[in-house]
Amino acid sequence: MSWCWSRIPSSSATSNSSQASNPSVDLRWNDLLNAVALLLIMEGLMPFLSPSRLKQAYAQLLELPDKTLRSIGLVSVIAGILLLFLTD
């Protein structure tokens, strides 16, 4: 996790002049909000486009064993971390 914190300047070292010379400081919150907005868009597409299919998918998920769901979750987390490293 040190790669994440290395981008965040300490509050004592941050001044208006350093923020003006470093545009990534200003974009940090904007990037986070953009990521959350994209997440909400992606999560909202299925309920909006086809609620009945979403219900069917949820019913199928309820039938899966916990181990399978954990594996799917782990693969998703690893894929997300890899994407973060590749785009940074």
C-alpha cells in the first residue's frame, strides 16, 4: 500500500504554491469521484435495462457455494489491482 500513500503529500509540506505546480494534487479527489461515478453507472445498468434478468442472476448467485463466490470475488479484486498498476 505504500505506492498509494506516496502520492499524497503531507499537510505540512503542502502549500498553495506546491499545489499549483503539482496538478496531480488537485486531481486526486476528482479521480476518485470519477471512479465512483463509473462504478455507479456500471452497477445501475442491469437493473435499469433488464430487472427480470438481474433477479434471475441473483437467484443463480444464491445457489452457488460460498467457496465459488469467494473465488469470484478474489479474481475480481486481483484484476482490479492489476488494472490499477497497469494504468498508473
